[in-house]
Amino acid sequence: MELMSRYPDNYFDLAIVDPPYGILNKTKRGGDRKFNMKEYSQWDVKPTAEYFDELFRVSKNQIVWGGNYFGELWLKSEYNKGYIIWDKNQPETLNNFSMAEMAWNSLDRPSKIFRYSVRKNRNKTHPTQKPVELYAWLLGMYAKEGDRILDTHLGSGTIAIACYKARFNLTACEISKDYFESSKKKIESVVPREAIQANAKDSFSINFPDQKNPMDKSYAVYKEHLEQLQLFAEKEELYVPDSKG
């Protein structure tokens, strides 16, 4: 909410978000057993109506994973035409696993299905981690060149990898310090180290190739991200204890 408050109306072209559904802390399922149920309860809380109001204020269009859990979304459109399905290729005999996930979206597009086996989504660093391939498909299907993308729940960071590879500007945040650090490591395993700017301890920016060139089309975004990093650095300084503790 704090991050979104910095931006004017309709600043982002597309928000692709995967907020908590409020279900993980109720049951343990398969691969999720390696994650801490006590930790789930700290963040697996459904967002408030105020969150969605702010999300819709700062973005022109939205793709919201777990749309079937957020009834208020269906009231935001006269008709809900273009929902998105991720077919996980799960056997129907596994009663404690969903065979698919659904995303609500505001775009006037036909419904689409992305088929990708969940068993390929291994070595998860976050219990709700979605594959890079899914985000790459979403960007190719629903975003256009030059779009500004917003993700309010970065989680594992896979969307950042997809955006970098497809050269989409992404602004994202993660409230958990541990997940922020693990997502950064995941991103650094793919993105060249020299492309990552970290002027503040708890924030970083990724540059596209040639983006520092003033003649590059995305140079203005590069300058803007440097300003955002400076804002983060200045805010962090406010909380640094003095020599007296």
C-alpha cells in the first residue's frame, strides 16, 4: 500500500499480482510441507477491499491470481469475460491438489488456458511460487512493448526474471525480508551482476542492456528507477540508530 501510494492514477499499464488467498495456513499439501505453517499464518491473509481499490487506482488493467477467492473483483466489471486458467496437469485422483489455478483479469479478451505441469515447477523458494514460463506466457499474451508492469507480492521473484527476459519494466515489492532476499538470489542467478543496481539495502533495480544509453527508449525509466532507489535509501536512513542506540 505504501509503494502504490507513491504513484499517480493509471501509472502502470498492467498489474500482475498473486496476493495471499488465505488458505495455505489451513492445510499442508505435498511439496508445501517444507514450508513453515507458523510462518504461513503471518502473511497468508486475504487482502482488504482498500488494497484492491488502490491497485485499480494505479493500474489501467489487472491480472489477479486466485480470482475465485476474491468475490469483490467480479463486481468491478459489467461482465467477466476473459478469465485465465493455469492447467497444472495434475491427476484428478489427487483430491488434495487443485488441477488448475484461475486468474481474474480486467482485459476484454477471450478466456485462455496455459498448460504447464506443476511438476516442472520444482525447487520452490516460496509456497505459492509460479513458474517463469507462466509469467512469460502472460506477458506475451497480455502486455505490449513499453508497458509498465506492477507486482505487489513479488514472492519468489519469478515474474522479475520473466520481465527481464522479455524486456518489460517491472515495479514490485515484497513485505517479507526472507523472501525478498531469496528472490534477489534467484534473480541474480539469471541476471548479469552488472545489470543490478543496489543503492539501498532493501531495494534494487535491474537495467536492460543499453538502457543507460540516453538514446535507448527505456532510458527514462532507468532514470526514474534511480530516483526510486534514492527515495528508499533516504527512508532507510531515518531508521538507522545513532551512536547512542
